Amino acid sequence: MIEARAVRIAGKGDVDVLSLDTLRVRDAGPWEIRVQVAAAGLNRADLLQRRGYYPAPPGVPADVPGLEYSGTVEQVGEEVREFAPGDAVMGIVGGGAMATHLLVPAREAMRVPAGMPLTEAAAIPEVFLTAFDALFGQGRLAPGQTVLVHAIGSGVGTAALQLGLLAGGRVVGTSRSQEKLTRCRELGLEAALLVDNNQFAAALFEQNGGRGSDVILDTIGASYLNENVKALALGGRLVLVGLLGGASAELPLSLLLGKRASVIGTVLRSRPTEEKARLAQDFARDLLGHFERGKLKPVLDVVLPMREIRAAHQRMEQNQNFGKIVLQW
């Protein structure tokens, strides 16, 4: 058992409920590793948790946020063969990543790409695993198909942009910020749609030769639902990974039926350990080498010290970030 520093959430509210405190972290169990955390990425889920809208799943510290980490293996369980003390690792967790020490199942951890600083690695797990699962596991994106990615300048958006292009897809991105669309063009975005009044379907068809999108990756939710269904191609798949625009909306069923389209909801946080482990291993096998060769890269907005956690939350709430906000110890 060791004493760790951690970000703590003292009740529900604004950023003033966040502070740095301490907690006790036990030794690694037989199949676990204990990681000395170097950095953690900030995600929208952390903001929702702070406000009381997204509680941590059972078995996860309810008042310590953080869904992704990078760091160094400090201790390994007696059954662990994949890692040794000193290895650089990264991964996703159900919570608790914003602490100096963290226990994780060894099978859920991934090696940090060779030569990559830990602050950069902290920007990979949540957004790239989310985009990887949504585009290919759920959306079945194939080469030559079109994928519409909403909030393209976000962490998930910039990850999906890179993965879609790597897979031979045509990526169309939306944003409410012309500046973010311009920056995404530098990452290879082929078609950019500036969204006004939640309207984008007509512009998509114009940009895409009269066709709808085979896959839509949506972090917005209710306010985009009707336009999303309009924007789908025949047999298209709408993959919902976020609810920034609300959680309830009327679904145009007749249009959905006519397009023989699918609406798929997905979340990583509450999945069982075995599913998370399989996803991490598939990702590591298929994609980690592309980071080492420079074909994929985490997009960092800013790296802040963990003591500036309140400022980091405010930056994300004001939609100032392009890519990932990372906090380091």
C-alpha cells in the first residue's frame, strides 16, 4: 500500500469542487500492474462526472476522475508476464487515472510507441480506441466508403480523421469553428462542413457527389439526430458515441426504414474487462506501429500541470481546445 496524490471531486458542481488530495493505492493483484502515472488526458466524461451526470462504474473511485493514462510500470502481479517494472505503458480505465499511481489489469494496458514522450502517449488511448471501435468494430467502415465525423476538431474527431484516411476512407468533417476546420485540413481532411443551425445534410450531399455517408461518427446526439438520418447513405450506419447536444430526440423512422440504415450506440467506460482487453490488444496489434512510423499521431492542444485541473476543465467547457488537453504530474 502506498500513498498517492490525486485529483478529487468534492461533490457536484463547477470547477471549484476540484482539488488535489491524497489516497491510498494497494499493491498489484496477481493479474494487475501498478502504474506510476506521468500524465492523463482530459475528456468530456470528466466534466460530466464533475457535474454529477456521469457517475463512475462500480469498483472505480467515485471521486477521482480520469479515463486514460500514460506512465511507467512500478509493480507487477505474480501472474503478469506481459510487462516488467520500468516499462512505459498507456491505456483506458473506468476512472481514477488522474492520480500519481493507478492499478490496472495487465491485459488492458498497451505499450507506449517507441520514442514517444509520455505526455503525448496520454493523448492516445481514449480517443483513438473510441474512434477505432466506432469506425471499424461498430461502423464497419471499408476502403472507399465515406465517413462523416462530427466535431472533427475534438480529440475523438482528429483521431477518427486519421484512422479513416489510413483505412482508405473518404472523411468529411463538421465543426462550428472555421479555424478548427482549417487546422483539420492540415491533417488531411478532404471535405469540411461549417455547421450552422444544426444543418449539414444538404451540404454533405453536395460535397459527396450526391451520395450520403456510409458511416457517421456522432458525438453530438439529440440535436443532430434528424440531420444524421437524412445524411446517411443507403445501408448507412450512424454510430453514436456522445450526447453533447442532448440525450432525447424524435427518430424519423420512415426515413430510417427507407434507407435500411442502422443507429448504433456505444460506450467504452462500462464495458467488461475482457472486452476492454480485447479492444486494447487489437488496437496494439493493428495500429501502434503506425504511431512509430509517423502515420498516426496524437493531436495535443495543450499540456498543463495537474495543479491546473480547474483551468483545463474551463478550457474544454468553452470549446477552446483543438485536440487533446493533457495534464501531467
